[in-house]
Amino acid sequence: MSRVSLVPVLAVALAIFGCSKGSAAPGAPAGPGSGAALPAMQAAQAAQQAVKPAPAAPADPPKPVPAQLPEVIARVNGEAISKAEFERAIQAVEQRAGGALPAERRDQIVRGLLDQLVGLRLLKQEAVSRKITVPDTDIDARIAEIKKQFPSEEVFTQALAARKMTLENLRAEARDEASINRMLADALNEKVTATPEQISTFYQQNLERFKQPDQVKASHILIAVPQGADAATKAASRAKAEEVLKQVKAGKDFAALAKEHSQDPGSAVNGGDLGYFRQGQMVGPFNEVAFTLAPGTVSDLVETQFGFHIIKVIDKKPAQTAPLDQVRDQLKQYLENQNKQRETIAFVAGLRAKGKVEILI
């Protein structure tokens, strides 16, 4: 059985450096050729969620965090969480948020962050007690991966200095991350694996989630009209589009014409291919014509705020519920992520119950 990584990275290191690679959402929400990327900090948020305590009934307001912090914020089985470490974590969260924490929620957020640091310290201690070791080559590879997220070595070094960290600090963080992942994989791997029965049950109980609307697969050629263009410029664009349309109607290869003439940078290089898109994903006139045409047919000129389009419909898919086989892999990943979070929370809670945690603020 393959091992799964249960804690992507330590919360502080991820808040500073972590980026997850996301796939673009299918289709184009605003217009042909555009797409939506997954949040760059998704992995950081997942790591922090993984060590949060389980939700409880509504509690009293959090205890105010003092303006002047002591040099030691907490002790975990006798090990100190220092003021400098705590402040560095707060700084990282604020940087990711793009500004200072909101005053009305600061105590809640900061105390939640302290809980996360305590959880991570407990995990680190448990990894040490189990004598988990990580080869230096693994750490070298992780540091190289982090460095790739920066345009140059100089910018990477500046980022470390801005957060009062050294390369040695970062290597230590990476080693902690790897050792925790190995320890949790050994301890929890069997518990987080989603079985075929779990996948099938979830699918049957959540069929609404897998309903897919009508979809069209189309290509297009765009002759753009600049925003605010005068009548003469617009007329010139229309004349060019009409000339290209004549070539399409004469039987010339649509993809070749799109590569040569289309001014949509997102699709021209692919012969105008937009892939499949759902009702409402494209701008109004484009959407209406695309869903009206039969597969294999080409539109007349279609005018939108982007310019003049020539649309060729390739295929259509009627509304349907996605079959289980089509979504099985995504479902397995989703359920295993849920299992990872639940089991990691329980694991940390167990460590906290048998350990000694002193919060000093």
C-alpha cells in the first residue's frame, strides 16, 4: 500500500513558503480563453486545518492576548514555544492575509494559531520519540523545491532575512515536516485509506453533487475589437472577420485559420479549441449561439464585447449525472483528505491528553 502524506508541511514554513500546484478550472467564466486557478495557499490552509482541535459547542470569547508577550509563550512537555517563534508565525499569517489581523478577531485567530503551534510541537516530539529519521538527500530535495518558488537565489535569501530565518532554520523546518509525515503515515495510513465501499456509499448519498448540466465543446476564431474603439476600427475588424469566415465556409481548415488569425491568446495556439464548457460559462451572445448550433456546424459572425467570433461546435453532451467510474479517483482523494484531517486531529488530541501543555499567556 502506498503511503500518504498527512501533514503537507509545518504551518509556519508553509505560511511563508508553501504553494500548491492547482489545475485550471475547465472552461472560461468571463470569456473565451480565460480560466480560474486554485488558491496558491491551499496547502498552507490544509496544513493548519489538520492540527486544529475538533469543533466544539459555542464557547466563551477567547481570553485576550496581552500586548506585551513574555519570552516564553507556552511549554509543551517542558519544551518552550518562544515569543520569537510565535511572532514569526503571526507575521506569516498576516502576510498571507495581505494585512494586519482584524482587531475584532485578533484574539481568536492568534489563540487558534497558538493551538496549531502546540499541535505541531506535539507531533514533532512524537516523531523524535519514535526515532523517525530522514535522509539528508530528502531535505536537500525539499529545499530545492522551495527555492524554485522564487525568481532568484537573492530573492530567496531576502525572503528568509525578512522573516528572521536562516537557511539552517528552514532545513530544520523541512526535516520536522518530513519526519512528522513519515511518523503519521506509519501510524495512520490504514485508517485514512478510502475503501471502495466508502466511495460507493458517499456517491449514492450525494448524487446531487455529481449532476452535470448541458455542455458544448467548441472552437472559435476571435478578431478582437479594442475597448472604446471608434467606428472605423470596428468596421476594419468586422471586415477582417468576414474575410476569415469566407475562408472557413470555403472549406479551409478551421484550426489552421484559428492559429493564423485568432486574437484570443488562450485558445489560438490550440487551433481555437475551448474544450467543453457549461451553460452560462461564456458571455451571452457566444453562449447562446454555441448551444444553438448542431455539432459540426459553423456560426456566422457573433459579436461580443471582445470582438467578432466565428464559432465551430465540435460536440455536445446532454445534462447527466456523472457515473461513479468517472469520478471515482476524485472521490477517493476527497474522502482520504477528510479521513486525514479527522485522524490527525484525533492523533494530536491523544498526544495532548497524555502530555503536559502549559499556555503562559
